[in-house]
Amino acid sequence: MNYSNKWLKGLVFGLITLMLIISVVSCAPKPAAEEPAAEEPAAEEPMAEKTSVTILIPDNPAEFHGYGAGTGFEEVISELVMLSVAEVDDQGNYFPELATEIPTVENGGVVMDEETWEVTVTWNLRQDIYWEDGEQVTADDVIFTWDAVQAAEIWSSSGDATESVVKIDDFTFQVNYYYPNPEYIIHFGGEDFPIFAEHYCDADQGYYEWNCTREPLSSGPYTLAEWVTDDHLTFVRNPNYYDAPKPYIDEIILRIVPDESVKRAIMDEGDADVHYWPAENNALVYQEEGNGTKWAVSPTERWIMKIFPNTKARGDTPGEETIPHPILADKSVRHALRMAIDVDTIINDIFLGFGEPVWSEFFRPPFEDSCGIPRPEYDPEGAAALLKEAGWEDTDGDGVNECHGCLNAEEGDLMTMEFMIYAEYGETLELAHQFIAEAWANIGVQTELSIVEGAVLWAQVEDGGIELAGNFDINMWDNGYAGVDPTAYLWDYYYYASDSEWNLANWTGEEAEAVAALVDELYTVDEEYRMEVFCDIALILEEELPAIELFSTLEMFGLSDRIQGVRPTAFDILTWNVADWTVEE
Amino acid sequence: MITNEKTFEQSGEINNIIRPPETMMSLAWKRFRRHPGAMVGAIVMIFMILTAVFAPLSPYDPVKSDIKNRFQAPSWEHPFGTDGLGRDLMTRTFYGGRVSMTVGIMVVAITLGIGIPVGTIAGYYGGWIDNILMRIIDATLALPALLFMILLAAILREADLPIVESNSKMTIALVLGVLSWPTVARLVRAVFLTLREMDYIQAAQALGASDLRIILRELLPNGFGPIIVQSTLGLGYAIMEESGLSFLGFGIMPPTPSWGNMLNNAQEHLIQYPWLAIFPGIMIFLTIISVNYIGDGLRDALDPYKVLAEIGE
Amino acid sequence: MGTYIVRRLLQAIPMLLIVSIVLFGLVNLAPGGPLSQFSRSRRMTAERAESLKRQFGLDKPVPVQYVVWLVGNDWMKVDTTGDGILDSHGTRKGILRGDFGFSYKTREPVLDEIGERLPNTLYLLGFMMLFTGLIAIPIGIISAVKQYSAFDITATTLSFMGQAIPDFWFGLILILVFYATLNNPFTGEALLPSGGMYTLGAEFSIWDRIKHLILPVTMGLVGWVAWYSRYLRSSMLEVINADYIRTARAKGQNERKVLYKHAFKNALIPVVTLFALDFPYMFTGYIYAELIFSWPGMGRLYYDAATSRNYPVLLGVLIIGAGIVIISNLLADIAYAYLDPRVRYE
């Protein structure tokens, strides 16, 4: 039996050796994606303590632009390393980045042909901006990036309007539009249009295969030093940054921490400076004085929690000639559902005060006073009465309404539906979900709750995507438009004939056609007229309720007391002004 | 739990001694009573079952919110405190016990429902049927368990299947049960393989007894002990795994409480409102520990060698 | 023995094939598609969806997709432009030739993604297994040798408790206690780090690595040690009472020698088997610990892929995982046969 003794020793020895090898291999310093530049500025300046800021995010970003996968952090990292032509600040003002100034009609940068409505925009680029390898940033880079995006068939409203983008000289290019493009300023900037380096990226690979989207060349304040997938990304100063002595902070670290309570613990310990999108209960703690933390919030309430009622029978995809939903096709029912929801309690008690009631798409500037639409009342009795009027009443005492002369269902059918949310938001939305379901149950509307991943809720029809396939009754999630112009958003979500398929309520009929006609009117430069049209649309939407707006959910950020200058924008990209951040001990 | 289910066969020899069931049972009970852990476990378990059974006696509703009383610390009024919608946590914990234990029992039912027939057929008939069934079992065991459960949970909860639709208890039980039956199948097969060749079975066959009769009357009772032990332990695993899947977001749908989803919801509030996590955690802990002790006691009690030693054979 | 191994290996092939068909079918049956991660963005147009589908090969029927996934499509012509004309050879090689496709999220080859995370998982679980052995084996032996002693009762009780703690819950408690509450009395810093593999930006140090390992390893150890020590105890007890040990005793051999030489060695046989059966965890990772301790391992790779329906990654991990399970089972059987002279396979 001696052999087994040896065998065992061998096994133990082997295991220990394996351990050692593994630990040595995985302990060995990972090769940096790009070597930090050798000529650190510290060489000339007096030796100061290296400043470092840590940002906690839950998910590994996919790459340095937001056109592919949408974890929400692609733009955050691209802002650290790349500049755009023009951007929006936290006040909603446009400012040039690579450009010398914003072209306007006044300064001659925007010229409109009165006859054909064609518009030409001319951009001049700064001549003092260099890539980190020393090459100059030129109009070629802008056009190269634009061509790549076009080749990748990425849709944008600017893209639809664009006839051509033409290089005039190295630092000037001209954009020709078929018609006035309301988003022309952020056509090459804003949320997700970082300019890539033509000489560095391999155009033949196509936009999605670019290695430069994983290891981009920097024109911005920082450059990527290390990226350990699912663990962290380290950024160090770009020594070639044009706006010296910015950036003030030597090193930015994005640490990927999936668990919410762990992130909170890390912030409490002072081991991180930014907690991206904290849950409401944590935001409340960050907000309080004396915890070593503070918070920041996006200035405009972009994300509106909404209820999407399906007006067509389950399984009917948008655009087809279809059967009305037995319960929800009746707009009185939709109004009753809204009346039964106690929005104030949801905001104050469940969302801990982080939110404002919203009842129209046109609730924030430039629109005034939600186009004069009064706030709907919370009135459960009124809701029950309205349902009764619509032919839904509980006569057998089982707590669930039956159809008694209702519009679209069979006599005696039960008022029972599925009510769905998405999982990623977290517990707060789950509580609101249950709370609303209970309020509806009190007026005899029975709902069966379900929670699915966003990947399923918003998938393509062929993949069993629940919303696009029309396979739902009532869904609740947050969306909204960035910036100040909801035109494209309206076109997507309310245009009944749109092939974007995002008319989720499957809303059709005379009023839907009226809204579509009004949306078509919006493509003009007459701002006053547009405001009128917007408010006309608002009135129809209020009457019809193809979507029920509830409240704005805030884009929040937990911050450490020491970090200064963090000013979130309406686009939620915290890092847009990272070069201005400082640390105060 | 990272440990997977281990087979009973590995830890104890399968009995091949036939005794009249009455004597076996009473002796087993005697032995079981003498196992202190098992007795304590049984008492705790009975208590847990009672809390679940009498949960409706609570003055509070497990689902109805009381938003003004959210996140109350434990008090006389709410011994376990309240949750994010002001619901009494004790009531929810006891109702959660119903759900978690129901899921556990359903998993065991699925396990036995597939495992016993498959094991029986394989063990009794042998030959090519056995061969095919064993390959299926091997293939099932080749699936990385937790990964497969995650995939299945993700599919089943959106699938429009008649049984699982709108029944998250059934969904989760299917997910947990679909990989656990091979253990029981192998167990039953092993018992049958040894017994099949015994004289009295051969005699029964010679006398013209039907296969079904032999299986039900002569063979199955002999596999009873190990199956019972395996089922008890399986119940514990199912409750544990339900909570694990809930943590990953694939558990029972709210507002129905289960220990798993309560624990999962508590996670965001761990620092501020620790009681949210403590009570469901303790319930899971107590249930699993008593189930394991009971299983241990049963294993001892039903061990034929020890029983035989007892009666001096 | 040689023919036995060959036969088992040959049997593994059809088994893997069946498993791969089942997995591929299930994954494609799953609602929610890989394109869904793009579609919340309003930039998703029907044309682009079509083109992405073509690019990903998702426009074909599922059986065709399976064949392409398995054996590739570089031997046949495919339509890359969507005009219905087969214009060029495909580029996929198929998993049989080591091409697991590329991740929809990052567009990196699946094997690269796995390669990036596998060492981290091996590192964590390797230490977990090592310490499981170092702790569980002595506990199991002493418990068995001194059956019903105070030590045995304590160890048994603790191991029952260890098996009953939900591990993810335990992990969060560990962070609360050792990171958020307790501080190092000398430096005032948190006693142990909250997660990650090492302190970012710090110089490499062994102590730093160890500090980062303590909590995640502890989280997993509790369950494993509980299980292994109990298992070893019962297999040890069985051996102690076996005839040949009694014979050895009867022959007047030294008790210590009997126990530690004969009994332990034989009791270890099933434990080694068990170890081999748990080996696949080294590949599939420990999802709970990785999520809680922000550990960039295989478990999180899979979990992310499952929630975002990243098919190639999902399938890659599953099928390699299944392969490793099968090989481990085989190794377990071989080890069993090798260690236990009573077992002989034809």
C-alpha cells in the first residue's frame, strides 16, 4: 500500500505547487494597456502627494463609445480620454471643445437657403490640440469618425438630416443638411460622440471591431493606463493635454463593484470618492451632514418613471391591424389607473423624496407649467367611480371587477392583468411596483406582478422581446429625453406609424394620427410655432394617456467631502468636466 | 452553498438485508429518539412548520403595505420590525416559511417523481434501457449545476408554459429539481440491482407475480431508508438554493414573501436596517440545521447494520 | 485500466455532443436576445438590427446556427451583405477547432475573455480548496478517531452550522464586520479590504494579496470545511470499523499506526474522489463571492453574460464547464480505482 502514500504526497505537493504558480502568475503586475508617459510633469514641479480619485461603478464598460453595448459607463470613460467638437454643460449651455466657437446664424456659421430649406453649418477647429502621440487633431479625424459611425449603420436624427460632411481645410469642415437639424450643435458631440484618431484606428476593421475603441488614443485630460476587466480601470494624466495645468487630479480610478451595500460601505470608509447612481436610501445618507459625504444630482429631470399601458391585445405587434386590449384600450380605464396612484407617497416614502411629480412630457424648461395642464388628482374613490362608469364593477364581492357593459371585454370577464417592471433598478422600484399594485387592487384591478431583466423587456421581437412583441399589459420603467428638444423622442414613442416600433402602447386611431401630423410640423426653425405645436401635442396626450407619467427619478451621485467641482449634466455623464475636478483634504 | 449534493451510496453501504417493515420502523424510531441532535432538530422543525401553518393568525397582512410604518425597528408591536413598505416582518417571515418550505417539498416531489421511476426502470430491467438511462443521468450530471440553474431560471420565468406561467413557486421548484433527480435515480437503481438477484425475488417472478407488484411490494420498501434520508437533505438544499437564486435575482416574485427574496431585499439596507436580513437569515439557518440533524438521525436510525446489531443478529 | 480510460473517453464524446445540443437549444430558446442590449437606445433601426444579425449569424435557423457554432462556416459560402447572394467564405471555425466566437458585449473572442478571468478564479478557489483540505482533514480524522468526544461533538455541531449558513449572507456580514466596523488599531484603516484582488496603485506585496484573500476565502471555506470534515469523518468511521482494520489491530499493531497508516489512507479514497468532483468549480467560479467581493472571475463573467444574453460567452462557459465536469468524473473514477485495490474495472 506504499504507493498510495506517495501518491498522496505527490497530490499535496502538486496542489501546493499549482497554487504557487497560479498566485505568482496572477500576482505578476499586469502589462499596462498603454505605458504611462515617461516625462511626468512631477519632474519639474515640486514633489507633491499624488492625488487620486476613485469612482465606483457596478458594471464593466464595454468600450470607449456608447453605440454598442449600453452599460451606461462607456460615455463616462470616453469623456476621460477623448474630446468632442462641442458639448453641453450642467446648465444646458453648449460650449465648444475641439471647435473654436459654436456656429450660429449670427456669427455666420449657420447659413440657411430660404428656398430649399437646406442648411450649411461650418465648424472651425482649434489648432492647439494634439493626440497623446503628438499628432495634431484635425478635421480629418472628425470626418473619419463620422464616416465610421455611418458605415456602422448607427441611426441618429442628425444622420437622417445630413447630406454630407465636407472637409474645407485641416481645421475647417462643413456640414450640409437637407433641412434644419435642431440637434446640429451636438451632432459631433454631446452624449456619445467622441472623436477618434484617424491615424491610430484601423478603419478597415469597422466601427465595432476597432481596437481603438478599447485602447483609444487620448486627446483629453487622461489616458488609459490599465484596464483589468471586471475589476478596475486606471487613468493617468495625459501629458499632452492642451489646457495645462489641468487636469488637477493625477489619477482617476474606476472600480467595478457590483454589490450596492458594499459600495456604500466603501464610501463610508472613505475609500472612494464617487458612488455612481446610488440607491435612494444610500443617497439619503450621503446627503446628510457629517458623514464625510455629500451628493450631486443631475440638473434636469431626464428620467421619468412611466407606466406603459398596452392598448392592443397581448401579442399584437405595433403597426398591425389589431384587436383592442380588452381592458386598457378604454382611455377611461387608463385615467382611472392614474387616479388611483398616490404619487406623493411613492416619491416621499419609497423614493425618499428623490423625485418630483410629473404628468406631462412637457414638464420642464423650455416648456412652462406643463403647457397649462393641471396636475391630476390622487382620488381612489373617483378612480373606482370612473371604472364603474366604464363598465367595470365588482358585483360578486371577490375583490376583482368584472365587465358589466364595458367597451372591449366580454360580459363578466375579470379585470386582471400582468404588471411588469425591470430588475436592474433595484429594490426601490420593486417596492413602488408592489405599492401601485396594491392601490389598484383596492379599486378592483387585479395585477400579477413580474420582474424581468432589461435584456428581455427591451429585446427585439424575434428574441422574444416583451415590449416590442406587444406581449404585456402594463409595464413600468423610466425613460425620457436628454436636453431641451423632445422632437426625436416624440417621433419614437408616440408616432403611430413610426417604424421604430417604440410606440409601446400600440396607440392608434384619430388622435394618434393627429399627434403624428403635429410631430411632422415640428421640423422647422420657427421656435415659437414649435412651442405651440408641442403644447397641442401635450393636450392630446393628456386626454389619451398612451403613457402615464408618474414622477422624475433623480440621477444621483454619492460624493466624498474632499472632491470638488463635480457637476453632473443632463446627460448623466459625470466626467464631462473631469479636468476641473480638484481634491481638498 | 458551493457544495453539491453528494450521493448516499458513497457514504453508506446499501442495505441488502430484508426485514419486515414493522420491526424496522419501530426499531428505527427507537434509535432516532436516542439521537439528541435529531430530536432537537425535529422539535425545531415542528416549531418552524407550526409558525408557517399558523401564519394567518397574525393580525397583519403579509402583502398589504403600511407605508407610514416602514423600516420600524423590532418592537412589541412588530417583534421582527417592518420592511420597506411597512409590512410586519414577523408575519412575512412566517408566510415566507410557507413558501420556502413549499418550494422545498415541491423540489423533493420532483426529485422523487423523476428519480424513483428512472432508477426503478434502470435497476429492475437493466440491459440497454439501463444503459440509456444511465447515459442520460451522466449527461445531466455533466451540466455545471449553478450555471445551468441560472440559465433555466432566466428562461422559465419568461416562458409561456402552461404549468409554470404565473406560478413562480413551480418555476423555481422546476429549476432546482431538474438537476437533483439523478442522485435518487442512482440510489434506487443501486438498491434494485442488488436485490434483483435475490432468491425471494426470483421466486416471486417464478410464481408469476407482475413486475409492478414486485417493484411496489418487494423492492421499493427496501430503498425506503436511503430515499427518506436523501429527501430530507434535499429539502434543506432546496431551501438554501432558493435563497441563493433569489440573491441573484431569479427567485420567487414579490410581493409573495420567501426567505430567499426577503434576504435579497434586505441586502440593500444591510447597514441601516440589519434586522431585515437577520430574521429570514436565522429562519433559513434553523431550518437547514434541523433538517440536516434529522437527516443524520434518520441515517443512523435506518442503517440496517445498526438495527440488526441492536436486535442481536 | 488503459482500455477502460479509452472507453470512458470515447463515451464522453457523444455525451458532450448531447449536452451541447441541449445547451444550445436552451440558450436560443431563452427569451431576450443578444441584440436587446442595444435596443433601448433609439439608435437601433430595423436595418441595423438586420445587419447585426447577419454579422452575428443570427439570421439563420437555430439548427444551422448550431452547426456553424460547432464546426464553423469557413468551409461554406455565406451572405454578408444581405442581398441573398452567397458572396464569401465564412470566418467562423467552430468550437471543435477552438473558436468559441466573440462576446457580443466587447467583441473580444470568448476564449480571450475566459482567459482573462480564469486565473483569478483559479487563484481564489485554489486557495479555498487548499485550506479546505488543510482544515477539514485533521478535523475529520480527530472527530472519527475520538468519536463522541467533546471535540467530535463540537466539530459536528459547528459543521452542521456551517452547512446551514447562506453563504452570500455570510459574505455580506463579513464585510460589515471586518471592513465597515473593525479597524486596524495601529493604522486606523479598515481591518480587511472590501474586495478586489489587491490594493489599486499600491506596490505589489504578498501581505496585501493575503489580506484581499481572507474574506472571500473564509466565505467559501465555511461551507466546504463543514462538508468535507463531516464526509471524512463518516468515511473514516466506516474504515475504522472495517474488517481489515480489526485484523490489523488483532495482529497487535500499534494503534496509532493502524489509524493513521491504514485507516486514514483508505478513508481518504472517497475524499479524493469528492475533491475531483468539486474540481469543476475551479473553472466555473464562485458567483456569490465574486459578486460580493468584486472579484473579477469566471462566475461574474457568466452571470453578466446570462443577464445580458451574451450567447457565445454563455455557451462557451457552459460547454467548457460540462467538459471539465466529465473529465473530473473520469479522473475521480480513475483515482478511485488506483487508490482502492478492491476496485477493478474491466
